[in-house]
Amino acid sequence: MDLWNSVLLGFSISLEPINLFYCFMGVLMGTLIGVLPGIGPVATISILLPATFKMSPISGIIMLAGIYYGAMYGGSTTSILVNIPGEAASVVTCLDGYQMARKGRAGPALGISAFGSFIAGTFAVVALTLLAPPLAEVALQLGPPEYFSLVILGFTLLAYLAHGSMIKALMMACIGLIMACIGLDFISGFERFTYGIATLEDGIGLVPVAMGVFGVGEVLINLEESIGKREIFKAKISNLLPSLKDWKDSLLPIIRGSVLGFFLGILPGGGAVIASFTSYAVEKRFSKHPEEFGQGAIAGVAGPEAANNAGAGGNFIPLMTLGIPANPVMALMMGALVIHGLQPGPLLLSQNPDIFWGVIVSMYVGNIMLLILNLPLIGIWIRVLRIPYPFLFPLILLFCLIGSYSISNNKFDVLIMALFGVIGYLLRKIRFEAAPMLLAMVLGPMLEDALRQSLIMSGGSFTIFLVRPFSLTFIGLAAILMAFPIIKWILGKKTRLAAELPKEDHT
Amino acid sequence: MPVWVAVILALLSGVSWIETRTRKLPPVQVQSTVGERQWSNVIWTAASLLAYGFLIEILGFILSTMFLLLFLFRFMGRQKWWVVFSGSVLVTLISHAIFKLALKVQLPAGLFNI
């Protein structure tokens, strides 16, 4: 099937009324939770995952994807108007977006972030359409040793790109791998780490953990900080359309942000957050007036907002072509596909072209819906922001509880979620990132399978990872990335990526 | 494999410990875990979630949810009593309608079968 026909197939599926409806629901909910601080896409997708069991797989995935990129749009609104990031990828938008709002230019800031998001989102979907099929071809050539090395490279990248300490990120990944071992061993059938508890035989579910760490943990953090102190920008917002000069200042940042965001989105651990931070740093360097950054430079809004949306699109590449999720959101999407009996990875394209193209094309449709939702409805989103937190957080908790219970109608999932809520809270306190742990939980079984299959192939020799060219390349890259900080440390230069980026004050 | 991962983990924590010891810069300011903030909120909320997990199959969804919301709205959210009551009853009924009736999610009926 050539590209043109594939895209047409995608349109025919995504324009079915039922799928249009779920796409709309997805982007609407995505924007809503993007606007609301304290609940992000990971928690929302895990809450709604059980609700998709009754839908057709394609509608379910379309809705979940809509939540993700919808949240990227919504997050900017809160950043600009309240100076609190609606979700993590909008942290940098606070810097210049809020300054613009204070100077009475909230309208253009909101406008440019919506248009920038739209342009970047569309770019990412086009790039995804063009890049995914050839990559899936390549991925079909990879065997277990290559997968093992690729996942190792993924973890290394994840740790390298982490906000905080690389060591901490690697430690979290190790804990995730150990958690992935809980339950029945797939090859030998032994029970591991179950301590005789029947519920643990199936392992710890990803969804309750994700909900606990990202949903409950976030609520607990917010509860500790005094409740309900939030200043909303009150001035009337007029003139959403950016002026010609605004466009001139932001067109290049949007284009750079789109490209940068998309490719960073492909990397494991990359995705929207890293993309927006990097774009901000890049724009500041490219700008003729770097001193304006932080004072309300429109480029500082346009670039990162474009980048985080393009990143959200790029995230789908490793999932759709390799079956390897790049971040917790994609891990949940992978869970959703598996629950519906679909195997994400290179075969998805050939075995379920309807799912593959339907989802991708629904993103074009969703992007258009978002533009329509965001510009005229901005007033509604501002009103949503006025919902007081004391009223909001019990609802978030309740949804998490219902969501975790309904995965398998088991109260142990609720307990696991509550427990991981506390763990997530503590992790945030001691500045450990939860994302590597969650990803390792998903990738753990894959990694272990690949490792054991490779060793069976090679008769127990570890050299198998070093004699196959692809595998060697991946391992080599991972080794270089690991060695980088050590070399720099020896040279006495403390210039990690994170050092150049604006400090994160709001999380 | 868990053994190897554990070994790596131990090595990493060792490196991390050495790093914090030898670093010239002051380490990242860690917020005090037990501080002047309202950390009791955190403990109470977490405890209420655990209690909910234990009670949901005994009391059933409607009753346990109502109790949980009463507690959270009143003691954590510090709302007025009429807001607390109307809020928890409304939210419980609406969520019951959405999840059980519309989305057909299986929610426990509990001992009292409601």
C-alpha cells in the first residue's frame, strides 16, 4: 500500500463519526487537564484507560492520543495567565509568557502559542507519516540482541537527558527493572518477589503505579504547599491574533522548535519536556536580543510551545515502529494497545494498518480541533482555572481511585496506587525522577526476554551483543554517553545540558 | 537478572554517595521533609486513600466514596459544611452515573448492596 492510499485509509477511519467524537473528547479532556495544574496527561490517561476497554481499539487509542497532545496545548494557557505550568512541558512558557501577560500582551501570547502548537503539531504528524513506515521496515531486521542493546541505549539516553542527576535517573531505572521482575517468570514459570501474595503473581500493574506517582503524588505535593493560593491574571484578554511583527519574531522559532522538538521527541526520555527546555535555550542563543528573554520575548513562548507539541508527535515514532515507549505516556499507550490485543512495534503497520494510519491521521484532525477549541474558547478555560483547588483535588483523587479499582476490579490495585502516591511524593521531595522507573517497569520484561533469547541464540556467550553490527553500534553509543560525564568531570568542566537551561522553579 | 540489576543499583548508590561527599558546590537544597508546612495534610490524605482501598469492597462504592469526599472536602479542603455535604453527595452520585451506568465500569456494591 503506498503512502497516498494509506493516508486516505487513515482519513476514512478517523473521519468516522464515532472516531471524530472520541478524538474530540480526547482533545477536549486533554486541554482541560492541561489547563488544570495538578493533573497531567499520565494520570489522566491511566484513569481513562479502563474506560476504553469497552470501546473499539481504534477509538480508544485515538482518544488517549488526543489527551496527550491536547494537554500540550492546554498547558500553555495556565503558564501564561497564572505563572504556574499546567503541565511539565509548559514550565519554560511561564518565563516569557507570564511576562507578556503582565505587559498586557496575554492575547498575542496565547494566540502565538496556539498557532505555534498547531504548526508544530501538523509538522510532527507529517514527519511521522513520512518517517514511520521506512523505520518500521528497518526495525523488522532487528533481532533480540539488537533489541537488548537498543533498550540499554534507551536507558542511557534517558538518564543522560534527565533533568537532575544522571546517577539518580539510572538508579530509578534499576528500581523499575526490579519491580518489573515481580510476578511469574515468563520462561521458567517461577514466582519472583511475590512473598506468597496472590495479587503479586501477575506483577505490579503499570497503571496503578503511574496513577499513584503522577496523580496522587502530585496532589500530595500540592496539598502540602498551602492550599488555594493562586493568582489569576484578571485583566481582560483582547486581541488574540498576533500582529505582523509578532509573526515575524516567532515564525523562525516555531520552525526551529518544530524540527528540534520532533527529533528530541523520538529519543527515549526526550519528549515534550526536554524539547521545550532545549528550544528555549536555542532561541535565546539565536536571538539578536537575548536580553529580552525572561522579559516577555514572544520567541520564548513560540519556540518552546512549538517544540513541546512536535515532541509529543515524535514520541509516537519509537512506539509505533520499535514497540519501545519513549516516556510514561507512551508506556500507557503501549499498555492500551496490548490490552486490545495489538502488539505495538514494526508489525503494527503491516498487520493493523487501520490502527496505525487511523491514529496518525486522527492527529491531523485533532490539531485542527484544538486550534478551534483554543482560540475562541479561551474564556472558558480561564473560568476553569478559577475552580478552587480545595474543590478540585478530592475529585482528582476520586478519579484515580475509580480508575485504579476498575482496571481489574481489585482493591489491591487501589492500595498499590495509594502506596505509590506516597512514594511519588517522597521521590519528588528528594528530587528523584519517577519517569525512568516507570519506563523501566514497562521495558523490563522486554529487556529480559531479549537478553535471554540472545543468550540462548549464542549458547550463553555475551559476545553476541558485540559481533552484530547494529547491536555493537547501540552499545557503543551507550558507552560513549556514559563516558561523557566522566570525561567532562575529569576535565573539570561542569557544562552539562542542564546547566545551560533555565532552572526549574515550579515543579 | 534481578541480581545483576541489584548489583548495578548498589554501585550507583555508592557513586552517588561519593559524589555528594566530594562535591565542592553545596548540594541541591532539599526541602525539609518535615517542615513548618502542612505536611499532616499529606499523611491524612494518604491514609484516607488506603482506608478507602480497604473499605470499598465492604461498604460499597457509594458509601465509601461519600465518606472519603466528606473527609477530604471538610478536613483537607476546609469547606463550609453545606458545601461539604452537597458536594460529596452530588459528586458521588454523578460519578456513579458516569462510571457505572454510562461507562459500565464494575464498581463494588458492598455488604449493603447499594
